[in-house]
Amino acid sequence: MPATLTVISEATTARLATMGDAVEACRIALSDLAGGVASLSNPAAMFLSGPQETDTHFKVKGGSVPTLRALGFRMIGDVGRDGAGGEHHWCYMLDPTTARPLALVAQTHIHRLRTAASGLLAARLLSGVAAPRVALIGAGRIGTCLAAGFREVFPDGRLTVASRRLSSATAAADAAGEGVTAASIPEAVADADVVIALSTADEPVLDPLAFRPGMTVIGMGENHELPAALLAAADRFVVDDLGYATTLGSISAWVRRGETTPDALQARLSASLGEVLADPARGRRTATERVLAVVQGLAIADLALAEICRRRAESAGAGRSVSLD
């Protein structure tokens, strides 16, 4: 049988998945991970910088999600910080049994969708509130994606958006349909049940004193956006994957600054997000607990969503078949 590879374009994947699909992909990936059947690449991520004058940055992450028979590698190329000058995300999907190539799935949009879905799923699992008041800190591309899909996960919830630029916050709030724009972060979090930090900030954006009893704080940024004091104040501490979380984001900053250690973090950990999914009692236990979650995203969730798109493209006859012979 001739070997072929299906190439699925950005325009195709962008129309094949909804926020609900992305949340379901995250749920399946986390369940497989908690059940000990999913696999992550070793190392979890590999980084490479291009020529200094180009300011290009590359990353590869791999894994498998047996429930979906999804296996492959997520490959990222960014120009500038956080892809400000351009970004290219692809998933290279492989048959887990024969090892033959299956597809090259464009993933720039659906990665943003999956990242946003991770935060919304964490909010659903940890808030303890059916219709939470959610404060979103950060209104970039992923934050706007989260806002646009907010009603799919919390149809009766309330979203308030705060950003360094009021115009960006307003645009994200508009994407939510009934979102509210806050003039400042303190205003946004004043009565929030859940705070989702999805910023590019290099310094903490949240005052530890704002971490009230009953609040859930979810950190998702790649830099130092949350203060280590939140960890000290938290009654419950949850991550999606602690190993990867020590390589970037707030946890990485805390370790780098000597404010904690990997061993101390492991001892402090209440549960992984997958374990909470399997047993909700491992997450929030009372209405007054302060819950801190750091959700940096799992390649297996990206691969799960890419596999969902691959199957839909195959059923619809979308994508371009390329001979490998």
C-alpha cells in the first residue's frame, strides 16, 4: 500500500473544532495520564534557538493518548517573544501500531483553543461553583480565544477581563458576548470566584492579599505572573504536570529565585488535574478553601485535539494527500 501523509491546513483545522471539542480533548488526555496509560515524551519538551539575528525559537513536545489512538509530536516555531512576529504550530501524527506517518495537522488556532480549554476545564473542576464569576487577566490571542468560548463551558457564568491595554480587554470581553471590561486587575478580581491569569507579564500581576477564602487562582502564563506567596496561602495546590511546570511559567520563576524547590513543590502538591478529574474529592474540599492551580498545558491534549480534527478531515474528504514513496 503506498505510503501517504495527509496535510491539513490552518483554515481547515480552524473550522473543525469547537471549545467543547477542546475541553473534551483535554478531559480525555488528562484521564489517560491519571490512569497511567498516556505517555509523555522524555524530555517533556525540547527547545532550540535559531540564529540570533532572526529571534526565532523552536520547541518539540510528544506523547500518546491511547483512548483516541493519538500519537505524535507537536512542533512549534515562533518569531519573537511568544510568537509576536509570527508563529507556526503543527502536529505530526503517527500510527501507534505501524509507526507510519498519518498526518501533518496545522495547529496554530487549535492550540490556542486547547490552551484556553485547559484553563476553563480547570475552572470547572476546581471552582465548586456551577456559574462562577471568572476574572481573566490577559487579553492576548489565547485570552481572547478563552473569552470567545467561555459560554460553551459556563453558559450562566460571568466573565470579567482585565489587561494592560483597555482596548484589548474590551475586545476580549466583546468576544465573550456578555463579558465585562475592568479598568484594573484589582477591580476584576474583587468578587471573582475564579481568577485565570493568562498574561505575558514578567512580574506578578496578582496581589497575594486578593487571594480570598473560596477563590480559585489558575496560572497559565509562560513567565513570572503569580507571586510565590499564593502557594504559601493556598489550601490546595494542583498542577496538570509538575515536571513540565518547572520548566516555564510562575513555578519555574519561583524555583529559579530560590523561593521553593522541586522537592518542596512535590511535597506541597495536593493532586494533578487528571487525579481531580478522576476523583473530585482530591480537588476543592470545602467552599472556603483557597485553591491554586498552575496549568501549563500538555502536548497530549494538543495531540488529542489534532487527532479529532484529523478524523473529521478524513470523514469530510478535507486535507491534501502527499505521497511519501
